[in-house]
Amino acid sequence: MNPTAKRVPSGPEVRAFVASGPPEVTGDGSHIPFHGVAEIMASACWLLHRDGRLLFAADPALVRDDLHPVPGRWRTGAGGALLLDVARAVPEGPAIRITGRIEGNALVAEEHLRTASGVRKVTVRTPVEQVAVIPSSRRERIGGTGVPVTFRGTIEGTVDGRAFGPLDAALALAPRTPQAAGPVELHFGTADQGAVGSLMWLAGTAGPTPEDTGHHVMRLDGGRIRVDVDSPAGPAFAVSWQVPGPYGTLPVAARTASLEILVGDGTAEGTVVASGSAMGDRHAYTARFAVAADSEPESDPLARFTRNWIDPGDVDDKPPAVPETGDWRELRDHGFDLTLAGYHAEAVPVLERALAGCREDRGRPHHWSAFSEGMHIDELNILTRLLHCRRRDPGVEAVLPLLSQATRIRAELARREHLAVVLRSQTHLMTTLADQLEFWRGRLADEAERVDLATRSAGFLASLTALMIDLDDPRAALVVAERGRARALADVLAARRREPDDPVRLPRGDPEPERDVSTEDDPGDSSGTGGPAMPTGPAGPPEAARLRWGDTGSGSVVEPSEAVRLPRGSGQVSGSFGLGRLPTADPQTLPDLLRLVRENGLPVVEYQVGEDSVHALTVTPAGEVTAHRLAGPEELVPLVERARDLLTSPQPNRDLLEAILEDLYRQLIDPIPEFAESSGPVAIVPHAILFAVPFAALPNPVGGRAFGERRPVTILPSIGTLRFIGSATPASDRPRRLLALLDPDMPDPALAGLSELRAVLAVVADGYPGGATVLTGEEATAAALITHAPRHDVVLLGTHGYGDGSEPERSYVALAPDRRHSGFLRVAEVSRLRLDTELVLLVACQTAKGRITGDGVLGISRAVLQAGAGALIATLWPVAQGVTGELIYLFHDHWLRRGLTKVAALAAAQRDITVRYPRQPNLWGAFQLIGSWR
């Protein structure tokens, strides 16, 4: 024997390992269909050549034949374990790498798959056994052919009457997976996806969503397969073909399609008929095909290895170098490649350079409009990739401008009618721009951060809403508009539902000692219920030294002690309920929103104020959604500001006030036919500065009748918050009970007593059928409110109040001070109360006022909703003591004695007041109902 001869290991030349039980697959949270990985692993084999080569071979009907089989190497590790490493890549496309070990009868492997959405990873654990003959993976039969199976052959037909083909085609059939809808999984397509007539059809797979597939029905009868697609709502992207286009070919997604296949013994033939649209044109597709099944895979391990072995592909984990070029198109293509390969951080600077070059090129004069349109589309595609890459950023700062820019370009393209046709078919896809905000909202920890995001993104959402309306899709516009309405409030309300009934504890500490105050005569009514403006600091602004209409006239107010000090400008407080990170309430889909409106029983008008447009969306309980364009913000906003100034004036010019309110009626009410066509209550969702509009008090220019007389108004923060507010109702087995805190001992001497209001509201309390707990003077404390509120259906606070439009955390309602509390009940404290009551009446000044943000009004009224109230009555501006008492008395007369709904009772009380005080909406128009109307 030659001592220098190479030693050859004993045993078979190729060893084969196959699964002997069901694989267990776990993942990294990505969207890989784990059931598909399990099916592949269950039917694949590992072929280990004794020279160290390794082949992972899966059934070709279950995998991409450009990635499989996967070659690699194996070696023996410690303890005799077989260490496996296979990899293969497609140039400028996906790549796969599997590493693992076989130890005893167990395989543990990690699969890394690089796709367009990044690198994904799954872990597979499965029992295996070594076999001498590889078993067949064809476990079922269709016609005369076992599946899974791949058929190969040709297809030919016509596209819009133009003949094509024959083209090479492949049909793969696999057993149904548990998550899929059809009786069999079907992939059908041509090898050349760029040729005219090339086809792609997926059916019965678990990955595509209904939005991808349309209404997809598959029937299996013996050897006959019939698949029908009907997608009236939008294109079914799971079925597409190529038609001639201006620059090569253009993909067309089906609206209707049918596929019929007859499977025999190793053969299949059939027909395809489809129709769809692209770039505004209709297209038709018909074809016939004939294919034959691949032969049964070799059962001998050596023959299988020899037939399938290829040189390993190169899976390079390093991003390709950036080309040294000034051409933005090359940079664009390279940035796209980096994005597809999952190198998102590296793609960002490349795409930003491409975007700058594209915009510079677009800014040059061009005489061909199609060229300009193409540049816009290029810019939009670059922005889309940038948005995808920026999802890995630590903050949202770079994302918001990209969302606005992407919306602006789509609006520009929508001005071309032929492109508007395309965009109209894609509105359901464009609403996903708003979903980007939901991704970022979930990464923010508390309410203040989410309110800030809502405010910063308000302009983008308004522009996207306007674009949906311009594209004649008011339903999509409604979904987008609701993405920017009271979402942080909904998060807090959802969290409140989950938290236990923890007791509310007041902060410790004595009230601040009284300090000297200066006084100044005030010409206004001295019978008001509200407090004066709060200083913003120890000295306060100059106007803080004067009393406003509705104050006591006894002097200006010193700054009271701070029971709770919030971060400056934060508004409501997060973590108020001991939740730590604030949960995120799911956004409402269109069916959700329509259901909420139907269950609430009132038509809803939702306003949207953008930078250059104002719209109103109306939603009826029957599910009809319409959109209306109103006057522009440059005309509307100054009117609202002038009306607000006059309404808060001690003695407004009645003629001027009436004229301005009539103008607001013309701009906000007249353009909406639904308002004129019927009567009855309506729910209004204001937006931006429109939160300051007293809708019920707007007079009709024809006849002067106030809008609220014909259409009683309730205010909603959003349609979505109907999930949480308005659910508190009185117990059916007992009458309503009232808790009233009236005319408390004031926490500051500048706040005068309210004896007149106390007398009237005491009479109101006597009328409650279930009885009333009335606390006045020194008994009307915050501690008493906390103690007694849970045992009552209605809570009434007759006191002074103040709403701060700049720093809402400084807003308050005044209660009697005691040893533990200053008496100034602030926003943060109100939000932590347990007011799970049917109604809260804030009979005080400015309790509906606060800082207007992208998430709504931050102030006392929002805090009351957070505390659990089903509805509240609050005020937009300071109100007079005498008229206030009379209005609240009339409201209860209509509500309790006559049995009207809350919204109708408030409207009736305001109507009665106008008889005594004609043309003076400043006396009664501040009161508005927020929340449940019944």
C-alpha cells in the first residue's frame, strides 16, 4: 500500500438526512410565512458528500428555483456533530443562507433570507433521520399527478388583440397550507417577466392579503381547478400581466380574471382570461397554455447530489460601493439597490443626493410635459424609499417633511387627469402614508410626546385628507382625517379602561399664604362665575392686572399655589394612572368608523382646516360619506378670531357680532346640504381654530334663527373616541342622583362668592328624582369631590373657572381649600379623578377653553373626559352668574322633567334664553355639550 495515498473516508459517498417529524419554526417578528418554511423543511433533504460538499435540496414546487438548491460545506464538530453551512445569492436580488448542526437525530438551523424588505431570520428545529433512499415529497394527487409538482411548458395568446408568445411558463401546485384559503396552493407565471404577455398569478397562498388578491375563489373538482377573481374596489395585484408601454412594457393588475386548469397524468393545460386597467386605459388578456410535470426527483442520494450540485453563490454581507458619479439617476438606482438589499442606513445619504439632483433637474425648463411628469414620479419613488429607510431612525424629525413632500407631489400629479385616474385607483394605498404616523406614535412613551407629534403632523394629514377629497374618495379622506383626531386622548381612555380602580390621592401641603393684591375698577358685570386670567409667572402679563367681564370686580388674582407642576407646555399628563409607558389604542378602520356613527345614531360633520383649504366630511348613520370644500383659511380664520374677541368682550357691538356670526354660518353651515335638508341633532368634530366656534349660536342670515335651534349640536373630539366616551348611563333600576359643589369658599380672595348662583342651583338639586348631595362653602373641597363622585350619576360644579390657551396645565376650577389642597383643581388632577358619571356640568368660566393642538383642545374639558365622564357641559368664554343659573335651571327642566335628550335640552334652554336676551349670543352661546348626546 502506498503510504502517501490520500485516505478516503469509509461509508457511502453521499449521506442523506430528511425530516422524521414536523419542524418547529420560530422567527424574529418579521413577515416570513413560517408555515411555508416548515413545509419546505419537511420535504427537503440534506445531502452530505464525503469530500465536504453539502447540498440543501427542496422540492422545486415549494421554492424559488433561482435560489434552490442551496450549495455549501459541512464538517464534523465537537462530539461528532455535523456542522452545516449553505448559501446562495441571485445577482441584484435575494439571497439565502442556512447554518446549523445535526447532532444525533436532531437538526437545529438558522435561515437568513435577504429580501426587498431587509434581512429576515428564522430558526428551525426538527427531528431527522439518515436514509438510503430519499422518500417522495408528493403526498397528494390532483388528476393523475402527485403534488407538490412543477409543470413546465409554454403559454401564448393575445393582449388587447395583439398576439404574443409562445413564452416559457411554469405552473407549481402544492398542498394547501393551514393558513391559506384555497384547496391547493398555486403559482403560475412566465420565465421572462418583462415580455408583452408575461403573466404572474398567485392563488391559495397564505402571504397575500385580500387587498392584494381581491375576491379570490378557487374550486378543485377531481383534476379540474377553477380560480375566479373579482376586485371592484381596486386592482388585484396577485394577478398581473405586461402590456406595451411608452418605455418598454407596463404591468396591469387584474380587476376580473379566471384561470381554468385540467390536470392529467403528468400534464396540465388550460386557459386564462383577465381584464384590468393601467394609466387610465382598459386592457384585456386571453391565453392558452400546455405544460408537463417535472420528473420525480431522484431517490438515490448520489444521483440527486450529482444532478443538482452547483458552485456556491457569493452572499456578500457588505454593501456595494457608492458609484463615483454626479448623475442623480445612477445614485437613484444604487440607492434602490441598497434599500432592496437591506442596507438602509447606507442608502439614506445616497438617496438624499439623488433626490437633490432630481429636484435640481426638475427645476430646469422643459418643453415636454411627460418629461416633467416622469421627474415627479422619480422624486416620489425616491421619497418612498427614503421613508422606508428612515423607519430605523431614532426620531421622527426627518420623516415628517418626507411625508409632506410625498403628499405634495401626488397632489401635483393629480392635476393631470390621466394620472389622476391612476391615483384614484390607489387611494387605499396612499392612506398608508398616514399609517406611518401610527408606527412612530407607538414608539413614543407618553401622552405629551404623542400630542406633540399630532401637532407637528397636522399639516401633512390635512394635505393628505384634501388630496383624497380631490380624488373623489371621501371615505379614504375620513380615515386619514381620523388619524389626526384625538389619538393621544384615545390612548389615555383605552389605558383608563384597563387600569384598576386605584384610589386618587391628593398632593400634600398647605395652601399658599395669601399675598397682597392690587385692585383696579372694572366696568364689566360683577356677577360672573369665572375667574380672571391666570398669570404665566410671578409677575404675569400686563393684562393679568385687570379683571375681565364676569369677574368679581374686587381685585386682580395672585398666582395660587401649584398642586401639580407639569412640564411647560405639556398639556395633559402622561403616566397619570401609573401606567409607565402609555399603551396605544388601535386606529379605527373605515368599517369601524361607520359602525360607531351608526351606533351613536347622529350624523357627524368633521371639519378639516389645512394650510390652503378647509373641508367638511359628513357621515350619516346609514354609512354615507360626502365631502364639501369650504371657504379658504385666509378668509375663515380672521372671522373666527374677530368673533372670539367680540364674544369675550364685556359689551360687544351687537350689529358687528351678528354680522360676523352670520358670515361664519355662510362659510361653515350653508355649503353643507345635509344641514339644510333635515332637522334634528348633529355631532360636530371641530378642527384647529374651529374649536373656538360656538356652532349652536351661529344665526341663519335668513330669519336670524340660531343653528342650534334647528339642529341641536354636540361636540366630539373625534369619531374614534366614541368607543370610550358616552358609555356611562344611569342604572335602570334607580333615578339619577346629583353631586353638586356650589359656591365654595374661594381659594383666593380675588374670587368673589357666587351666592346668586348657589341659590338657583340649589333649586335645581332639589329636582333630582334620586336625590342630591349638595356641598357648599368650606365643604366643597377636592377631597369631597373624590369621595362622593363615584356614588352619583351627575356631578355639577358651580364655581369659578379658568382656561389657559397657552399653558393648559394652569387651567383650573376653584374649590374650597383645606389642609391638604390649595383649592385650585388643575388639569392633571382632574384627569386622575374617577368621574365615571353620565354627565358633568362645569358651571364655570372657560372650562371648554385650552390650548388647541393637533390632538384637540388641552384643558379642563379634556381632563374630565379622561376622568371617565360620558358627557359634559362646558363653556368657551367667561359667562355671567345670573344668566348662567337661569340657563342651567332651564336645561334641567327640559332634561329631567320633560324627558328630552341632553343635546335637545341644552338647545331648548338656549332657545328660551334668547327670548329674554335677543341678539345676545355672548350671554348663552358659550355653553356646549361634549360627548354623549342622549
